[in-house]
Amino acid sequence: MGAVMLQGTGSDVGKSVLVAGLCRALVKRGLRVLPFKPQNMSNNAAVTSDGGEIGRAQALQAIACKVEPHTDMNPVLLKPQADRTSQLIVHGQVRGILGAGNFRQARGSLLGEVMASYDRLRRACDIVVVEGAGSPAEINLRAGDIANMGFAREAGVPVVLVGDIDRGGVIAAIVGTRTIIDPADAAMIEGFIINKFRGDPALFTDGYAQIESLSGWRGFGVVPWLNATARLPSEDAVVLERSRMRAGGSKLIACPILPRISNFDDLDPLKLESGVELRMVPPGRLIPAEAALIILPGSKATIADLAALRGEGWDIDILGHHRRGGLILGLCGGYQMLGKSIADPNGLEGPACVVNGLGLLDVETTLHAHKELRPVSGMAMGAPFEGYEMHMGQTSGPDTKRPFAMLSDGRRDGAANAAGTVFGSYVHGLLADARLRHALLSRMAVEAGGGVDYGVSIELALDEIAFALEEHLDIDALMVLAKAKRSTSGLAGFRT
């Protein structure tokens, strides 16, 4: 039983994708592999087979390992919300709210629970591939750390540092990390990986050697820019700011980027459709009047995001779109915004209040502490789907008599207006099934695409990334580092 941990010189250097690709490469070698991230901070989450939630990246890494996501894969999840607070998720369940003042103390107390999850995973497989969070170079956050070196030293897991050459300064980033971190932390690092290289890697031969000389760490390889990454769900909303438009056909789908946008990977399957263009609308821009469909995404703080939406003037754009007969789809928090009102009697998102919604659906929402977390399936728009619920709130009203979907367990989901132009649903992942995606697009007079399910697209992308890592990384050396052992038995306790 072995383990290796990938940490980064900063956020968004590609750790999540490299862990996923490495997991798939090791699985293809016949190893039993499981992913692990001690602490994550993200509003993109997934429901697990054991009835909890974890970061979206760990759910993707579970797919790479060909196992079902489990809460042990991400025992601590922080979901930022309004007023500088985060919802604390431990072992998949809401534990409370953390503010800036008690964050460090609280996270340090969770190390025991992190180690319990890690130990369960370690006993169930040949190798655990661990992902750090942010960077160990953030030495101001070292006290009480459980995400990077705090975990690595407690678990005795060797670390490989990932540097992003595409953003520039990778030599300084890696050597600088070696310089500023605690010597005992630096001793945990066995080497580095250069990620996101464009062009001929031979041009970086001297730089690679200089990093090895100046840091004292060996290199495990130079990974090229991986185009397949664009076909994987992203966990960080920062990606939305850099990629505001995805090219497609003549019909435009617009989605505003809200401050606390969550589960925005719900929209990723639209990338498979050549007949549409998905445009993520950043703050300061109008929602295009030519949009055929506006999607209001999920939100970690619905009331705060609704206020932000109004502050941008997007409510005016949405109401104008509605008057012109345009289609509107609200998902989870976006569904709540479409109603007449949202009540927060217990102050879950801030001071107790009742706010007016956009009034496009005749429904009202009351927020409550219980969080619905469960996989679901059913029929919507005459097509089948599979997805999951992840929300805190109940929505009722006359328009729920026209449900968006009928779930397989007999429950109704969502609502629609009488004209059939405004829809709301609590189900995430609806558009992954090509049949439902095409049923929605047919309402926009868009011809159906190739019929590829999103899950198939993800599997192909993971295989492509794994092949590239086999070619460009010294995976044999990484396996020796992790002390992995080959086994042909099944995964104990984790369903494939």
C-alpha cells in the first residue's frame, strides 16, 4: 500500500487534472487506485454513493479510478458563501459555518478526521494519489494546515511539486518554494513536474536542469498542454473568467457568472453541441439580447447572488428576454431566483429576511438547514436523465403543478410557467444525457448533435490524458516513490 501527493506552486497549476490522469494511467497498469484530497475549497461539488458531497475534482478522479465517489476521498470541503463565511462539510455532511476569525483553529482540529478517511482509503487499494490545495508556499497559512504539508508530514506521504510553465516564472516558482518553506516541509518533496508546456520541450532542457540544480529535487517530466482538459469539468470558477465564450453554432445560450456560482459544470455538456454557443457573461457585461436561452446557474448564496444579479442590471436583461418570448432555465439556486420570493427565516445566508425573486415562476422558496443530497433519475421534456439533488430549501406554489421533471421515486421536481418558456429544476447534471439535452435544444429550434453522452466524452478525455502522462512522465519512478504494490483483488469497500 503506497501513496504519492501532488502539491502545486500555486492554485490552478493543473494538480486536479494531473491527479485524475495519473489515477487513470495507474488503473490501466492494473493497480487498484483511489484519489484523496484532505481539504478542498470549492462550490462545485458532487453527491457520493454514501449520501454525502465532495469536491467535483475528486468525483472526477473517482471516475478516473473507475470507482464510485465516496466522502472519504474529500473529508473536508469548504464552500464559500456570502459575508466572508464558508459552509463546512465534514465526511460529506454539513458541520457548520466558518468565518475568517475561526477558520484556522477549526481546520486544525479536523486533522484526525482527515487521517481516518485517508487510512480507510489506504487499506482499500494499492496506491492513493493525493492532491494538495493551493500551495505549500503560502507559508502564512502553514499553522494548522491539513491540506498540504500538515497532512503530508502526518501521513508520511512523499510530495511532488507541480509548476505551471504557461503562466510564466516556473523556475522561480519551484525554486522559490524550496527557499521559503520550512526545511522539514521541504524534506517531504522528492521532485517536481512541469505542467502546461506549449511547443518543443527541448527548448526547456536548460531550465529543467537549472531547477534540479537550484532546488536539489529531481524532475519527473514535462507535461505538454493537454487539449483534452477542456473536455473535463472544472472545479474553480476562475476558469470562467478566462474562458468566457465557447464557440459553437448560430444559437446563443447565455449564463451570467454570479459571485457565488456553484456546480457550473452543469453547463459543460453543451460544449458537445455544434449547433449552439455557450457564453458565460462576466460582471460588467450585458446579457446578449440575441440569446435564445438564458440559464441561471446554481448558487451557494442565493439571496446574495440575486442581489448581485440585480446590481449588474441582469434582471432587466432577463425580464426583457422573457417579454420577447425567450427561454429561461433556472438550476437549483437559479430556480429559486425565478420565483416570487425567497425566505431565510433562520438566517442561514445572513440576517433573517424575505426577498423578492424575479417573479417569472409562481413559486416561493423557504431556505432551511437540512440539505437534500441524493442521486436521482427521471423524465423531463419527454427524455430520461440521471443527476443529483444538492440544495437547502423547499419550493412550492401553483407552477409546481407543472413540474419540470418526474423523478423515478414518484416525486415531482421543479416548475414551469403556463407559456412553457420558463423552467426551474433542483436537479444537477440534467444535460449530461444527450437525449434530454437535445429535447431542450429542440425548443430553441436547434438540430440535435451527435448524441454523445457527457460521461462518454469524459472517459475518452481521461484516457487521452493518461496516454500523454505515460509518454511524458516517469511514472515508473513515481510508483517506486509511492511504494505501490500490484494486486489483482477487488477494491474493498468501494463499488466499481
